[in-house]
Amino acid sequence: MQDHDYFKGKGAQINTFNRFDKHHLAYDHVEGLDEQHLADKPKTEIFYETPKKIISRNDSPDLPFDHSVNPYQGCEHGCIYCYARNSHEYWGFSAGLDFESKIIVKKDAPQLLEEAFLKKSWKPSKLMLSGNTDCYQPLEQRFELTRAILKVCLRYRNPVGIITKNALITRDIDILKELASHRLVHVYLSITTLDEKLRQLMEPRTASAVKKLRAIRQLTNEGIPVGIMNAPIIPGLNHHEIPKVLEAAAHAGAKSAGYTVVRLNGQIADLTRDWLFKNFPDRAQKVWNQVCELHGGNVNDSEFGRRQSGEGSYADIIKQLFKKSQKKYFEGRSMPKIDMDSFRRGGNYQLF
């Protein structure tokens, strides 16, 4: 049960120490426990970064893309389990509350992307938006960097994939529809749970499942191919929802479905454990033990091929439940093939 000190609207409830810092601040309690304390709910702060390049290369065999673009670092969505939290430490911040309240904005992202496309060395490749943090997080409504990036992709006919937890994506239907007409886009909505109370605790500033399903229907009606990721699956919290999530997504028009199990690498383990015991004290230890069983006795896992699906009895239960639901609701459906041969070398316009 939550206490009066619980930060509503935030996933993390603490700031873990940054492993790159030699020193960190703690408060000594009379009980002899050291716990970082924040008197007030942190407000969003914006920082600006001017990188020399915007495209990141991916060499993970678990991911279906080679390049990604992330116009934002940190994410106000506040998903407690987010693997991107650890990367916030490279910027000198905490993976906890800092991650969802100190947001780095890369205002030059669209221009940098066009510069990359103009180079003779660029080989057309499917770009993934939200390879790290969500490209449609709340600040996108203000900065419109994702919209500008999509315009660059359309201008050069470079294929793009998007994964998001925000229904804000429907704002850009006009661009997405044109990209889809050239077979240049795949969209994925991430739906973790249909339980609104659980969503508000686990990923507090994402769109509700109702809004995501509505977005899937809107995009589908405009001819934009949409799939879903039912992720992450957390045994004891949302694994039983797999059939209902896939049924609802298929009914809304989704063409494909995938899943991953939760893994809690780095500081995410401490953050999630704190969150879990504060919100679900009656079953927290059981859930924690089941997550450990997914990863050979640990909550963290970095082994390619195993880290996203897990292993053991709980992983098998999740896999079989997903496969049966997928067959029932998605048989005969698939995302259209992306066109990799229409890239316009040099584009049609000059650099912004």
C-alpha cells in the first residue's frame, strides 16, 4: 500500500546512486539505514545537447534493426522497468527520478539526420525511432522533433520503424500515411497491461490501453501498418493478461504481436524492487522470485537470445500462452515488407 510520501505520477520513487560518481549523498536515519530522501516531487527540467551525430548503430542480434535515432534522453513516461534508465548515468544523472524529470533534448536531431542521409557513405537502412527512449514522450508535443525526423525520412524515402507508448503518434498520421503508401514505415504500440490501475503505477505517464487501442484503430484505418509489443511480461503482475491484450489489439486492427519478459539490469533492479514492495507488499517477494527464475536465479540478464524471452518453467508458461494467443488472434496477419530500394540519394531539397 502506498504511503503519504509516495510520488504519484512517477514510476521511480528514489534516486539510486550513479555508478560513475565517486561520491554520492545519503541521509543517515536513526535506525542506521542510509536512504536518499527527496522532500518534494521533482519537476521536469530540460537540458539541451548538441551532438555531432544522431544515428546510433545497433549490433545486438536480439533487435530487428541496425540503426536508431533518439531525439530525447530520459523519459517522462516513468516506466519503472525501462532498460534505458541505466543510460542516464552516462550524463551524470540518476537512473531513478532523474531519468523521468531531467530530460535531454537534441534540438538538432532532424538536421543531423539529413546530414547523415546526404553523405555518400550512407547505405539505406531501417531507422528505429525509440531504440532507447520514447520518441513520442510528452515533450514531443512541444518540440515536434519526431515529426521533423519523419519528414526527413519521407523526403529521402528512408524506411523507419517506430515503437511508442503514447497515442500522440496519431498527430502525425498525415506523414505516416504517406510513408506507408511507399511501404516505408512500421508502427508498434507497446501495451503492457489492460489494467488501468496497474498501468498508472507501472508506467504512469504513458497513454492508457484504451487510448492505445484507439490509436491502433485510427492508424489502421489510414492504411498505416501497426503491430503491438506486449512488453515487458512480469510474472505475477501482468502475464495472465496476454490473451486479452492480443485479442484487443487484433480487434483494433493490429497486424502482428511480439513480447519480451522483464529483465532488471543495473540500477533498475533496486528501483523496481523498491517500487514493487511499496505497491504490492502482499506478493512482492513472490513476483521477485519468479523474475529471478526467468533469468537463472538473477533479475538481470545480458545474454543474447535468452535475455528477452527468459528460461525455465515460468518462461515456458509465458511462451506457450503467448504462442497460443498469437495463433488464435493473429493467424494470417503480418506486417507488409519494407521497401529498401527507394532511397533518394541527395533528396529533393536542400539542407534546412
